Amino acid sequence: MSVRTLPLLFLNLGGEMLYILDQRLRAQNIPGDKARKVLNDIISTMFNRKFMEELFKPQELYSKKALRTVYDRLAHASIMRLNQASMDKLYDLMTMAFKYQVLLCPRPKDVLLVTFNHLDAIKGFIRDSPTILHQVDETFQQLTEIYGGLSAGEFQLIRQTLLIFFQDLHIRVSIFLKDKVQNSNGRFVLPVSGPLPWGTKVPGLIRTFNNKGEEVRKVEFKHGGSYVAAPKEGSFELYGDRVLKLGTNMYSVNRPVETHMSGASENLAAQTQESIAPNPLAKEELNLLARLIGGMEIKKPSGPEPGFRLNLFTTDEEEEQAALTRPEELFYEVINIQATQDQQTNEELARIMGEFEILDQPRQSASKGDDLLAMMDEL
């Protein structure tokens, strides 16, 4: 497992989240000034310098539930609110889109180009906000410094770590199904044609060499695909042609997007139970999560500007139905991390949560904060 994977996972999932929110803000005819404020506030929080410092520290990936908590806080960093069903759908779309991009990367290193495509699009959302643009450019420089010198083997380890994270996620997405890049069981269809990775030749020739390095034989074979050589390598500079289209905004054309649990995922969910035995890694993940969310600068709304609710479904009825039919095991509130024995951690969490604005009435709970992630969901 690579300890350099978390920044790439977070930034790419965050980019997909912004694509989806932008599309839904336009679809629901949210006034332009409010839509811009939502995107600006989320991007400003996402690229906060203190938050990025915590994110770029070498560390293991968080669990899916813990990472989901971070995006829940991020999505509510402005005046927009999502209910549970819409947040679930948002997270499903984010994860499946980036999983597809990682699977289709021609080379492991190209996951960096996918990240740059997301950052380029994010800068398009905030072109009129120079301060936030500078935050994004600083993150780009960090990515270049940290990942620019990694070997192909290190990028392969990063890609492998990402694929392990996405393993067993087979949620059907309407766009992928209509484009015939996803099967009805939620698994992606990998192409056997198209452009090759940069630096490789079109398959179809086997060359044999002797012990002196001299070519002694050529054998041609039919590869069964329709391959073309890559015209050029994508640019890893701040500005340039990335060549690779993975990571660009697939919602730029207004298309309804639906998600459905595949049969395999439903069966997996039915078999998945949270262990009641103490997890030796839970406390460490708790500490990391506390530091990461503590680095988030959640801006409290200034003035009397009212908030609004965003629906990721076509109608409120669909949203309510989705909440009722989602397998109970896949709700992201069922993780239990006991942290009552660590006074320092409790004090740090109390400070962090004290900075969050409580906008809704908290649910009644007898745990008094034993369940950290459930507690954060109440904020």
C-alpha cells in the first residue's frame, strides 16, 4: 500500500463532486450568484493551506466511511444542504467515476494527468476569484514536487492502492450504462482498442535477439484490437495539453444521472457487518481524521443570506424512495470507534466540533459522543 495515495484520491473525488454539484445547481435553476458562492466556498475549503498540509503528509488511506465523513463536511461548507439520500448518491457517483478513470489509465503515471484535468476544470469554476485560484495553483505545485520524480513502480503501487480501495464497488451509473462502458452487474468494460500508452508500440510483432543483442527473428501476430500510437505525451506543467481526456467533466452536457445498486453489491452489503471487536487501527484513523477535519476551515455564513437544499434526484419523491430502498448496511453512519479513553483526542475533537456550526437539531443519542462519525454526522 502506498502512503502517497490519499492526496490523489481526495483531489480527484473532490473534482468529481464539484462536477456533479455544478450540474445539479444548473439543473435546479439555482441563481447564478448563489451557485457561484457554493462552488467558491467548497473549493476554498477544499484547498485551504492548512488542510492541504495535513492531506499531503505520508499516510495510509482512510476507510470508505471515514473518507465519506470528510466529503460530508466539505459538501456542507457553504449555504447548500444535502439530505442523506442525495449525499449517498453524490458519493456513489464520485467514487464510480474515479474508479472508471483509474481503470482506464493507459499508464500508472497517467493518474497524475487525471488529477491535473480535475484541477484545470476546478480553476474554470473560480476564474473570477484570484485568491482561490492561487490556492489551487499552490496545490498543483505540491503535486508536481511530490509526484514529479516518482518512478513507474511507485505510480504502479499508487494505482494498485486505489484499485484496492475501489474493490467491490459495483454501483450502476446511468451515463456509463448508456455509453455501454458498464455492464448490468456494475462492472466496467475495458476497451481492447484505442490509443496506446505513451512510449509503447502498436502490438503485432515479436522480435527475438541473441546473447549479443542482435535481432535474429521477427514474428507477426494478430492482436485482435484496433490500436493507435499515442500522438504525444500529456503535459505535466501548470498549463498545457493533457492529451488524456479522463478526468474531464462528463456532465458538461446536461444528462440525467441515476445510480442503482448491482446485485453483487447488494449481496455483499447483506453479508457485511461491522465487527464489535475493537479495531487496533481505529484509534490511529480517528487521530488522522481529527487532524484532517481540524485543518478544514469551514466558513460560517455571513449575513442573513438563506441557505437552500440541493436534490441530486429528479424529484423529491425519487429522493425519498432512494432513502427507503438503500440497503441498511451501506448507510455511512454505522461505524463505531470507541475513543473515550484518550483524553487528548477527546479535547481535540471537542475543539474541532466546537468550530462547526450546528444548523439542525441534533438527534437524541445515549452514547454521549462514543461514536465519533455518528457524532460528526449530527453537525
